[in-house]
Amino acid sequence: MKIQDIIDSNLDFLGTKEINKYFSPGRVNLIGEHIDYHGGNVFPTAINLGTYAFVTKREDNEFHFLSSNFKKFGKRVASLEDMSYKNIDNWANYAKGMVESFVDMGYSIKSGLNILIYGNLPNGAGLSSSASLEVLIGTVLKEEYNLDIDMINIVKTAKIVENEYIGVNCGIMDQFAVGMSEVNKAIYLNTDTLEYELVPLELGEYTLVIANTNKKRSLSDSKYNERREECDKGIEILKNENIKFNNLCDILVKDYESISNLIDDKIINNRIKHAIFENDRTVKAVEALRSSDFIAFGKLMNESHDSLRDLYEVSCRELDVLVDSFRANGAAGSRMTGAGFGGCTINLVKTDIVHDVIKNVKKDYLNKVGHKADFYKVKTSNGAKKLESEDLL
């Protein structure tokens, strides 16, 4: 589908004024899962699937939102005087939360917009469709009102909206990757300090394949917040034992055995162990990629999934079937990506066998699960921006 086709079919909503176009990518995390809220190191990259906005200005103080993906919800309308969360507004709440936050921060927004949204990210698949939308709206507001706000502060605002307006206790990785990425790079990010490095993502004879279980999940309805609470209990125990650290991922692998004896609850111990070892895996994975050691990189991906499955318990049967099948069919590495409980896997596959691997995994998954999975050979992307051409769609 072309940009112009989407615009032409929604002119009754957009009107005849100048239409500005924007794109915000989704993201996939190569490794470093469920540690962005523990001050850990993560390694995401933006992908060439994402969310588009087509925008026209209004003369009144109303914001009109419409999604070409979710026409059943119809047009949602909110005024600058009332951007409060309403269940009936569904997806539009993510956009409203960003507008409300910009107004609360004192940015001058005196009139409204018509905002048409189109996304080619699979919804609820764990590729950060919500972060993509939030950062997209922040970019729209910056550009349409010529606001003095840089991308890092749009990213921080999007995280606050997710935490406080939507109610999902996520870390900053998703919004950061969506806003700050560059083509052919992955972001090596310290989520405590926000120090980051853009590492060349040169995969040589390998291809990244995303596989979608088509088991949708919603973070706010999942056990995501429960995992955070379990980790918080472990942190409290360690601090009561006078273990000195600022964030859980400050604790080194070599010190884990000594602190694990202080936590009697096996489940809490497992959660703590995952975070500490996953942070270490991420550091090693970046080193492996710099050295073009894709076998080592893939092994660390595999270890990451096994830990997420067994220690953090955020995988599910569908994810495990995909991972096991990719590994059995020759992938160098395969792991769930995102919050889990459904969603997607990220897989490192040699380019010369990628077609056969996908064909075999597709058949295997259908036979074992009973519904099909979807597969995407993805490329990297720049972060959210205003579009000057139609080259992305």
C-alpha cells in the first residue's frame, strides 16, 4: 500500500489543507531482555516496520484521531482542555497522553490537529507499537508547533506517558530505540545513565528474521508488573542485608553466588539471577558482534531465551515452539524478544538458508500450535522523523 492511497481514502477526515507525513519505527531487542528497568545494558535496533502519521492543522482546539488499522473504533476526539484517559478511546490514549504531557510541560499548543495513523507493525507482537506511536506523536507535536524539544526529551516524555498515563511500568529501552536509532546500527544503551553507543550492525552472511507467534499480548494485562514486583522484593532483601548497589544490574555475575544465599524464595532468586546474568550476556554479545563472531553471538541469544523461559518465566508455548524449531533448522541463535507471554522471536539465520528455514519453521509451528506464524526479514531504520518523500512505504 502506498502513502497516497491511504491519504486519498481518508480525505474526508484529513481535509484539503497541506498534509504532513511522519514515520516512527518499531524496534527489536537483539539481547538484554527484562533488564531495562534494572539499570542494565540493552542492545536494540529500530526496524523498517513502524507507524505513520498523516497530519493536517485545525482552527479549533480539538485533536481528531483516526487509525486506518482500527477503523472499528472510529474517529476519537479530544480537546486541549480534556486529554484524560478514557477506555473508549482505546489506542488513541497513547496519543492523548503525549499531547497532555506536552501541554503540562508548558509547550505552546494553541490549536488542534487531524492525525491519521497507519501502522505496519503487527499489533501486540512485542515490537513496541505503543512506544512507536508515543514517539511519533511527540515528533508530530515538535514539528507542527515548532517546539524547542530534542529527541531525548521526547523519549523521556514517552516513557512517562507509558508509566503514568497508560499504567505500564516499563523501562526506557523501547522509546529510546524508537527515537534514537540509525540505519545499520544497534544501540548499546546503559539504561541507568542513558549513555549509549551506536554500534555498527554488520551481519555479513546472516539475516535477522522476526517470527510472530500471532498470540497477542497486552503489557498492562500481563504479568509484566508482577515480575517487577518480584524483583523489587529481592532488591529489598539484599539492601536489608547491606549489599551495596544502586541498580540490580550493578551486581556482577561473580558476586551472584554470595548474594543468592541471602534469598530463600526460589522464585525471587530466579528473577534476580536472570537480571544479573542477562546483563552480562549483553556485554558479551556486543563484544562478539564487534568481532564478527556470530556463533558466539547466537549462543548468547540462545542462553538469553533459556533464562527468560526458565528463570524469569515470561515465555510461553508458542514462543518456545518457534525458538526450538529455528534452532533445529539451523539458526545460529533464536530467542523471544519483548516482554513475552506471546509476541515475537528474533532469529539469526544464514542468508543462504533463510528461505528454507522459514518454510520449515512455518510448517512445524502450524502443525504443533494449530495456527500460522508470520515471518519478517527485517532491515534497520532511522528513528522517528518527518518524511520528505514516500520512500518508506
